[in-house]
Amino acid sequence: MIRDLRQPLPDAHFLNSELAARWMAEGRLVPFERESSLRVTGRRFSFVTQPAEWTDAQLFDAARLTLALQAEAVEAGYDLKDASAWNVLFDGCSPVFCDLLSFELLVDRPWWAYGQFARQFLLPLLASRRVGLKSRESFCIWRDGMPPESARRLLGWPALLSRYGALLARPRAPAFSSVDVVKPRGAEPVEALQNFRRRLHATAQWQLEGVRPVVGTVSGSAASAGQGWSDYEGDRPHYGGASLDRKRAVIDGWMERLSPAWVLDLGCNTGEFSRMALARGFRVIALDSDHDSVQRLYLAQVGEARLYPLVAPLDDLRSSRGWGGQEHPGLDQRLEGSADLVLMLALIHHLAIGASVPMDEVARFAYRCSRDALVLEVLQEDDPQLVTLCRQRRRDPSEFSAARQRAAFFEAGFKLAAEEQLDGAARSLLLWTK
């Protein structure tokens, strides 16, 4: 992250403060260096996720960090002018504030970023709690968060009677112009401004606690989509006990043999094999389309610096966003060459049959993501899951034979390095290298 300045920072600037130094030491503010008097450079993050890929728990933790930093900044005489979710990055499972120039001297009563805090944190989390629209889905629709008028239509009149009514009520006067926003409010003692802000922060904290994600229930959106894989580890009738133990042992042995620095677990569910990779000291990008599964993994690993969980459907990855499509790279770009080892365990049939993605396209995608190796779980034609999917989609299981699955990955450029048949299951594990 590079920020070029129009002029050198004054001595009183936030970046010169003891508060900034303390936040960096605590890991809450991105570490930065001054390349010159006109350039500030923040530390580069190994892998970046975006709000449209976060679970509700991640957005809540990002909101809690933002509000905590604002409250501490006000006590030190500073003010946060940009309370955007995009100003928070996850360093593993820990949120870190990254916009180094968002703090300025406290000179005014209103917290002008409060509306932004509401749109990007409070309202998406409220919609998730009330109607099951996950916060990440709000960011898929609106890059800058949920507009109050949309939230009002979505949540209905009961929300107007809640603690969030003021955020949803129709404005009684025309919106502020840019001239109004920067108009001086008159000098007030800093102590008076701080007292006013303490009350405002208490209200914002009360509102935030009201949208704390409820864990352990299946959301309406997940239920209606026929998903809900958060109990997958405890409910796998298509594996016998011995075959599942053998699967774990084989994958663990291949991980030990390959010793990858980075592992990409595609279709991670609740992260059984992601945790296996973490136990060996590897960094892991854990991706799944099921929100509740990824949220369970995140909450079990809060603070883990080597795990990067995210929610995304592989058959509909978000493309680049922002001005010219260049501000925020798409997930396909960020995943390309992201890992030494890619795991695709019990996944290919969901993509090829459930999402109708051609197998050769799935194989080429895996090839682009991997720097070195791939572990692929192949299903035979009589596997119960494959048979069920084919029956639901009115497809013939022979279209997705093990031979055709193998051929797709050979054609993508992989070389078969090892293979293990799982006894008691119509499945095989294949280790591919590039």
C-alpha cells in the first residue's frame, strides 16, 4: 500500500503520534514506513480478502475494530474521517486497519463517517439478522454498503421502531451539500467535543451489539438455497470409518512430503483439512460457498495468523471492482498462483454436475491456482453422491466417469504423481504435479 502526499505531514499529524505507534505494536494498524517526506508505504499483505467474501462474524470484528479505534482516537484528539469496511484487511483471522491517512485532528462535533459506518457495517449486519441476507451479499450488490432507503424497504416498518430507526428514517431536510459538510462549525474546546463523541460512540456500540451474528443457526438464505454444510464433518454416510481415516492419513502424508508454504483448500467446508495444513505450519486459504461453514471455521481460529477464510461460489467468482475495474482485483486474479498445493476434495462433482461447469474448465482453473501440486478426490460412477446429483440434474453418471475426470486434468497439464483408492468408498485420491 503506497500513499503519495501533496505536502509533508505536519508534526501534529496522526502518523507522528504515540497512538499510531501503539496501534502498530498491537497489530491493529498496518505497519508503515516513510520512503520520503511525500510517500508513506504500508506493509504488503500476503493475501487479501474483500467484504463481499467475509462472513458476518468477520464484518462484525472489522466493525468492532473500526469503532474501537475511533473511540481511542477521539480521546487522543483525533477523528476518523473514513469508516469504510474496505479500510480493514484481514491478516489471517485478525482485522487490521489499513488506511493510514484516515485520521485527522478532532475539530468538530459531528462524526461525519457515522453514516458510512452505518451503511457498511450496521445495516448489512442488521439485514443478515432480520431477513437472512448475509452481509457479504449486501456488498455483492452495493460496493459502498447498504443504502438506508434499500434497508428500509427490505426490513419494513418494525425496524423503524428499533434502535436503528434513526438510521432508516426518511430525511426531513435535503441532504447536505459538499459545501455544508466542510463549513466550519465554530471553535469548541476539545473536551466538549470529546464528551459529545463519547455519547455518540456509546450509541454506536449499543447498535453494533444488537447486530452481533447469531452462531449455530441455519440462515434463511442457506436453507432456501438447499445448502447447509456446516455439519458435514459429522455427517458423511458415503464414507466408511476406515476409508475416512485412510483419506486423512494419505493427505497428511502428501502434505508432509510436499511441505508447501501455501495451501489453497477449495470447498473447505468447516476446514478439516485446512486445520491439518495449519497443524503442519503451512499458510492456508480456505474457501467455500457455504457461509455458515466458513464462519464456524473462522470463529474456531480467531487470531490465527496463517489462515485466510473466505466465502465465495467457485462457479461465480467476483470480478474486479472500482474505477476502471482496477481498484480491487477480482478473486480469480488473487487465486491465480496463490498456493503451492491446491486441495479439491469431494468438489469436482459439485462443479461439473451441480453447477454444470465443464470438467476441463475445472481442471484448468486448478492448474492456474496451483504453483506446484494438486490433491484431487475422484468419484466413481457408483458413488452415492454422484448418483444423487446426476438423478437431480437428469444426467447420466457415465458422463462423469473417473476416466473422464482424469483425462481433464491430464489435458490441463498436470502429471499424475501418486494415487490411492479409498477402500469402502467409491472414491480415489490423486496427487498431481505440474
